Amino acid sequence: MQRPAVDRRVAAIKALAHPSRLLIAETLMGGERCVCDLQALVGADMSTVSKHLSLMRAAGVLTCERRGLNIYYRLACSCLPEFLRCLDELAPEACGEGCCD
Amino acid sequence: MQRPAVDRRVAAIKALAHPSRLLIAETLMGGERCVCDLQALVGADMSTVSKHLSLMRAAGVLTCERRGLNIYYRLACSCLPEFLRCLDELAPEACGEGCCD
DNA sequence: CATCTATTTGGTATTTTTGCCAAATAGAGA
DNA sequence: TCTCTATTTGGCAAAAATACCAAATAGATG
């Protein structure tokens, strides 16, 4: 049973919509890392980090590969850097409350 | 007090990480719409739609403008179409469970 | 095979998000 | 000013997401 297009997109976006997960994705923009590296980076419980990674992989945002004792995660979403650059140009609530312009 | 960069990015991404909100954003890719149009589109309570719009505007993803009786919302994030196209190319959980490759 | 290490899974308490109703507001027009 | 319409806000119950602990798993290695 195929999920509707919107839901698949939402799942991928949700996979990036959390501080720890976005930090992971940003880090992986610089190349693959093993889970232990990512847990050190995020600073949360290992199980928490693992669940974040599973969620991101299920959404298609990451792929992983075992090598020796470690499992290495990699970013599957090549468009992330440009998207983040674009987001940084937005002006969040730049005009106070109410409807601006 | 400036929010850290990661949090601003997360806020913008969260603003898109909900079926109704993504539907709104996708619709606005085709040009501005008034709140009433968007509520008809989404099919939820007017107050619910309004809160989604506020959240998206606070995150910088939308801007709005009053004209006559209506308020028109517009997409501020020009990179959305390309980002969505990119997401559609991901292969969510294409390889069953466990670590693939 | 026994064990060790890295990672995942199950379970649950806590926090956050969501959605509706009712009430408030803001501006347009009589 | 009074009223009407479109939209927002406040409040709260229900649903979803998050984080930790403990236990399980999967390979690697002795």
C-alpha cells in the first residue's frame, strides 16, 4: 500500500525537523559517520540517537552500511545544503506580530 | 535574544513538516491565496488553519498582506519546489528493515 | 562456541503538538 | 458609530513525539 505523495514528503521533512536530527544531517553533509560519533556529537542517550537514525533512514534521508564493528550513516539527500542556505535567507517574524507589509 | 542558527532552521523545517501545512505551502507555490481559500483546501476548522498559518509566518516561510476584507498569504521560500523534487527521489525504507546495502 | 562491542528494540513517563469550540479583534462599509 | 465579515486568540482535551532505562540483537573476535 503506497503512502500518498504528501505523506512521504512530510515524513522526509519531519526527519529533519528536530534539533538533534538536523545536527546529524548537517554533520553528515561533511561525510559519513558511525553511530558512536553521532551520539558523542548529539550528547543524548545512545538509544535515543539510534531511534533518530532509524527514523531518518525510514524516511529515506539517510542510508547506512556496516563496516567492521561499526555502522556508518550517510546522507542520502544531496539537496540539503542548498535548502538550508535558502532557509537562512528567510526573515522569521521580522515584522513583529500581526499581519505585516 | 537571537535564536541559534539550528533552531531557526528547525523552526522553518517544522513549519513544513505537517500534512496540512505542506499542502498549504505546495498550494502557495502556485501563487497567493486568502485564508478562506486555504481553509476550504485543508478542510479543517478555520481556527486550526489560522494557527498553521501563524506558525508558518513566524518561521519566515510565509508572508501575508491584507487586501480588502481578506488576508492573502504568500510563500516566502522560493527553494521549496526544488527541494520537494529532490525529496521525491529518495527511496524510503526501500530495503526492508535492518541496515541495508 | 563464548564473549565482547556496537547498535537496536521494548516499554513507559514526560513533553509537545494538534484541533476544536467559543470568544475576541480588526478593518470595511452602511 | 454600528454592524458585518474575515481572521486570530485563548483554553483545553486528545494525539503524537521524545528521552531514558533496561534488555535484546548482530556481528566480530578469541
